[in-house]
Amino acid sequence: MTKTKFLLTLTLALLVTTAGCSGLLGDGPEGSAPATGDGATNGSTPDNATNDTEEPSATEVDAASALPSDLAAVHERSLRAAGSFSARQEITIASTDPTVEPSEFNASVGYRIDLGADRARSWSAFALSIDTYTEGETTYEQSKFDPNATDENATYTVASANDSSSFVPDPVNVTEAMGLPLTEVGNVSYERAGTDRFDGAAVTRYVADGPEAYHGLPTHTSDNATLAAFSATLLVDDSGIVRLNEWSATLVDAEGAEVSFAYRHAITDVGETRVERPPWLEYARERGSR
């Protein structure tokens, strides 16, 4: 592997991991809890647990100076209190290295989460089209190698909470749908830039612009590459929900090859999302494996 290819691979791994968007490229973190239901906390504190550390309120969290853990705690708590939301996560990666194919890569995943109804659904587009539906402790997955295939010709798998096979679908991951853990926020120097509106909600805008605003490159990467461009935006509503988290970066190595990365996570329809059973559910129940 050439130095350039190594750099591009390293940068991709770094940025994807930092952005918290592993769900776009494969399974979520090991041990992810089911997406919905009273027992599925996905790392949050259960209602009956005790916690001696008082969590910050939305009014106490300024994204320009807050710890990522505080921002994430308020964000998650407010989303769970709202009961439902929709989200869309996108990444784009492009390279000018002629030896790297494809030169551009795009992936996206959409979510609809209804915690009150104990239902969640996600749609991802990568190597194939995957539609995942979780209701209670059961997850149904539809896979289409041909995006034009009908529901009748799709492939189905079904899994319940006690399935131990490695070939069954994971539940829709509510943690990834929320855009957590927001760790990359700690590597960015944001500045408050006034107010705005997003999806009908009043939001505070935080921005970062220029390579000097990002501090997350490991030493062994920065020795071999230059962060040539960087920009980021956070939109945070009055309840502390990060409605939009987007950023882009371009690195250039010693040979002049560039790799650029763009990440976007948007949350909409907070408290207004409903998750209907998919029209292909009967096919999954009839033909899916347990």
C-alpha cells in the first residue's frame, strides 16, 4: 500500500469513527441495545437509577464551551422526553488520488424513532438497500441487491432479543439515530453566531471555520498530512437538542493527494414522528428466518 493510500485509509477511519457514523458503513457498536422500549437505554440512565451527579440543563449548556458529555446528555434527555423524532445521516468522501477507486463515496441512513410506541425504522443505502424495522424485541430486515426489486423479490431476516446467531439483523440503533456520542465536538473550537430557525424550531447557531478550528488529528497523521480546510456548524434548539451537526474537512499529503470528507446529521419532526408498520412486514414474517 502506498503512503497516500495509507493516509487516505487512516483519515477515513479516523473521521468516520470521530463523527460517530459507523452505522453508515456497517453494524453499530457491539452490544447496542434495542432501539426502543422501557428497558432499552442505549447507555442512558434508567428512570429508577440513582445518580449523584446532577446533569446540566439546556439553559446551562453553551455548545461553544460545553463538554461533549454535557452536550450529549442534554441532547439525549430532551429527545427521549419528546418521545419521537426523525433523523438523517450522510457522509461523502472524495479523493484526488488516481490510484484510489472509487474516487468518491457516498452513504446515507434515515431513521424514524417512536419511543412511546416501541417502534423504530431505518433505511440505509450503501452496497445494497436495507430497510430495518424494530417493534418491541423483534427486528425485521429487508435487503435488496437490486434497488428496483419488488418487496416480493427481496430477502428477509427476522431476529428476536434472545437470538444469538451472528447472521441476524441488529435492532435499529437509537443511539446512532440521535447522532451520539458527539465526541467530535470536543475537537472543534466553535463560536456562537446568532440565532436561526431549523425545521420550525428556534435554534442557536455555532460555527467553526478554518483548519485552526479543529484539534483532533493524531500526531502521526499530522506529521504526514496537512489539514487544508475545515468548517463546521451546530444548530442547537432551546431544549438542548442538536438539530444539525455538520462539518467538512480536506487533508493534503506530502505528494499533493487530497481526501475530503463531509458529514451531516439532521434531526427533524421532534415529538411528531410516527412509525408505521412497513408494507413488506408480512413477507418478512412468512419468509424471514428466526
